[in-house]
Amino acid sequence: MSVVEVLKTDDGVHLFTLGDSPTIQEKEALGVPLASNKAYATLGVYPRDVRAFRTGEFREPKAGEWYLSGAEPQAWRAPNDLSTKYRICRLARIRTITRVAIVKALEHL
């Protein structure tokens, strides 16, 4: 059982985990470091800094295109031209930034 994690950017774009590993060409185009190029497909481990986002298209994916599928959506690469319509997506390299905010501060006790 894999854990599907959906992140959201500050401007509201949903980012989805990958069900397939990006190709070496996709990783190079995204600037993923070579050390991250190892995919352990049997464990479902792919580069943590690569996610997929929806393009807004809903159509049959062509071979090699990424699309969203599943009850808990993940991005998958179409192995060939598919005849079923899916939400098309693209890959993006991400960086997670943690923000901290003071909720309440004491003046003095």
C-alpha cells in the first residue's frame, strides 16, 4: 500500500505524486540531480522533488504523456495512445518551503 500525498502550492495548484518513474530525459530537463535518478519501482520510490500538476486538459492521453488516474489520484505515463479520457498533467520539479508563524505571544507574566 503506497501513501498518496497531494500538495498544494501557495497559488492553489495541486501537485500529485507519480505512479511511474520519470525518464532520464525528463529528469535531466527538470534538473534533477543524478543521485536522484535511481528509482526503486518495486518500492514505489521516485524523486521526491518531482510532482505532476494538471494542465486543464481532459482528453485521451497520447503515448508518453502524463495523466491523472485513481481513487487517490497519481500521475501515470501513458504506455501508448489511450482511448479513455483523463486529466492531462505535466511534471514539475518542486522545492518544499516550511513557514513558521507566531500564533500568540505573551507580553509578560
